[in-house]
Amino acid sequence: MTRTSVTDPPQAGSDVGATPGDVEDAPDASTGTELGHGLKQRHLSMIALGGVIGAGLFVGSGAGIAAAGPAVVLLFAGAGFVVMLLMRMLGEMSAARPATGSFSVHAERELGAWAGATSGWMYWVMLTCGVAAEATAAGQIMHGWVPFLPAYGWVAVFMVFFCLSNLAAVRNFGEFEFFFSALKVTAICAFLVLGVLGICGVFGDAPGASNLTGHGGFFPTGTSGLIAGLLTAVFAYGGLETVSIAAAESDKPRENVARAVRTAVWRIALFYVGSMALVVALVPWNDPNVAADGPYVTVLNEFGIPAAGTIMQAVILVALLSAMNANIYGSSRMAYSLVSRGLGPRFLGRVRRRVPVAAVVASCLFGFFAVFAGVWWPDTVFTWLMNTTGVAILVGWVFICLAQLKMRRRLERESPELLTVKMWAFPYLTWLALAAIAGVFVVMASTADGRDQLFVSAILVVALAAGGYAKQRRDARAVTA
């Protein structure tokens, strides 16, 4: 067993001390200590496939339907289009220069340490808060099934299990996520088949367009409903970036991330937009069960599927555990990459058997803290933490766009052979994505809850950017000294 700190000399291909134009060959190009390469193509393919199927789709989409009505399909399609552009940008950068820190590394190289620190730590906060939310929801489901253990007891079981699993080896993360994603993909595909049969009238009278045009029409709640539904749709896509982080620990990072990103288009269209279209066509959008029980349970109950609630609860539990597993992995790798670049506390750089053990433990402990904050300070600390998550997604997306704009031009000049994945219609679609993200910020600012999220998150963003900029200035002075 070996232990390596971030003070070790950089290995070949590391970007420690590299200039922005350097090209890396090591799979973990953002660090001086190489992590494991235990992920295979089948792991990454299923991580990418299952990454778009989470609790946000199974549960959170019900709130979007209740807010916007049938128009939620357009909102998910619009948000999905922007996310497809972002994944393409991320795929272009990750295929050219794979790095454990993903877009945080690209942002630092192209924009400066302030950008790397801000995007990276905001993403870390988002993932670790997500771990807390998912563990809490999974604990409540298990407590309903096995009541002798309280919900917080199940939370502890899940947290410890996935912490130990991620500490053992990266292959463990890959195998668990492969299994979880396979179950989620099977469940959503089964739902899509049943939904099409329902549209055809197999389970009763064919609904036709009655649920799309009735009950107030296609836009029944007006502008206010569209605003609420848009935010639900956008935030449901958060976390898809994990596949670019995982690619750096695969056996063939450049090839694997390219394949994963190229399939993003049909995955998003089929799973999100397709299932939302089926739901609003099959059941009235204003059915109270859509928001209370979830859209998928409501549809299955409409079909008379026995034990529909229990079946979907099991699927949702798998989705929650999958998200926990992925978020612990993603947050630990992001923290490790940040520390290796001098953008965080050095003790988080400890590695054992090619696993960043300190970063894994720290991410899990922060998740535990967020869980207990929800019990002890639900209206203060917990609310503050949760309010940062939605904005953190958008902040990361902004930096993906900005980094890609600069990196693409740099690669075209210096290393065009690395552009194995190219952004469509560059730079026009990149600017379109940036404009769309700016529009979401404007929409958030138009609501009271959105303004609260923006205000709280702005404090954290300014603090992180200031810390990163201070390091950037120190490094510049050291070079000229």
C-alpha cells in the first residue's frame, strides 16, 4: 500500500506547471499523481446512458408538469437541446485533453485559476449536497419498507456503504454504476413501451389529444407556469458532466469520452422528451397524483398495473442510490483535481492504491453534514446549501462555454489533430448556449425564490473567484520574480 501526496514530482504528461497550450498524454492530466484506469468502455457507456435517468426525471418532473402543463414537453426539449450543446463542447475538450477535473481544468487553463476554482468548487458543493438529498430520500423509502430502522439509520447505511465502495477502487464505482444504470435504462425503456401501447389504446380507450388540448389547453398556466417549469426542466439535467470526469480514469480516455458524448443526442431526446410527451398525453396534467405520487406512478396506475407504486418506488430507490454513487465519485475526483492544482487544502490530495481517499472521505463527510443540517437547521444552513445547487449547475455550464470558445481556437492553431470531437457550427451554437443560460438567470431573477438562490450563490461565487484570483496573482509574481 502506498500513499502519495500532491507534493510528489509530476509524472510524464502531467499538467502541473504546464502552460495553457500544453498537450497532455496522461489520462489524468490535471494532477501530478496518476489515478487508476479501472473503468472500461462498457462502464462509461452505461454511466453516460444512465446519467440522464435520475430522480429528477422520475420524481422532479412531476412538479414541472404540474407547473407548466403539457407545455413541459417543449421546456424539456429546449433545455435538452442546450444540454446537448454543452455535452458536445465538453466532449470536444475532454477528448482532446482528458482530465479528472474536467471542465474545471479546462476553465483554469483557458481563463485562469479564478475560473477553475469557481467552477470546480461550485460543482463540488452541488454534488455533495446532492448526495445528502438523495441519501435522505432513499432513507425515507427504505424506512417505509423496513420501519424497524429509522430513516436516518438507512441514510447512514447508504453513506457508509458507498463511501467504502468508492474507497476500494474505481472499478467498484464502475461496476455499481453499470448495474444501477442497467436497471434504470430497463425501467425507462419498459415505461416507454407501455406508454406507446397506452397511446394505441391497449389499456383502454386511446386518449388521442384530449389531455394535450383539454384542461386549459397546451399552455394552461401561462407565463408563470412556464417559468416554474423551465427551472425544473433545466435543473433535472444537472450532473451529466460526470461521464467526462470518469473518462479520465478509463483505459482509453480520449476514445471513450468521444463515444459517450456522441450518443448524448438520442439519449436525451428519447428518455426525457419522449417520456414527458407520453405522460402528458396519457394523463391530465392537473391530476393531483402527478405531483404527489410522480408522473410515472400515475400513468402505471391509470393502466391498472398491479403494485405500480411499489414498482416505481423500487426504480426511484435505484435512481437515488445511483446518483449517490456517481456524486460521491464525481465530487471526490473534482476535489482531488482542485487540490492537485493548488486550489484547495493539501490534505485532500492523499492517494492510496490510486484512489483519492481523503477527497472521498471529505465528500462523504460534507454530505453527512448536509443531511444533519436538514434536521438541525432546516430553514437556515440547509436552505442555504440547497439554494446553491441550482445556480452551481448554471455556473459550471457558463464556464464550459467560455473555456470551449478559447480552447477550440487554441487547438485549431496548435494541435488540430486533437479535435476528434468537434462542436457543431462553432462558434455560433456555443454563443447560442451562452445566451440560453443567461436567459435562465434572467428567469430566475424574475421570481422571489430564484432571487434568493442567486443572492446566496453569488456570495459563494465571489468568494471562490477571489481566492482563485489571489492564487493566480501569486503564481504570476512567482514566475516574474
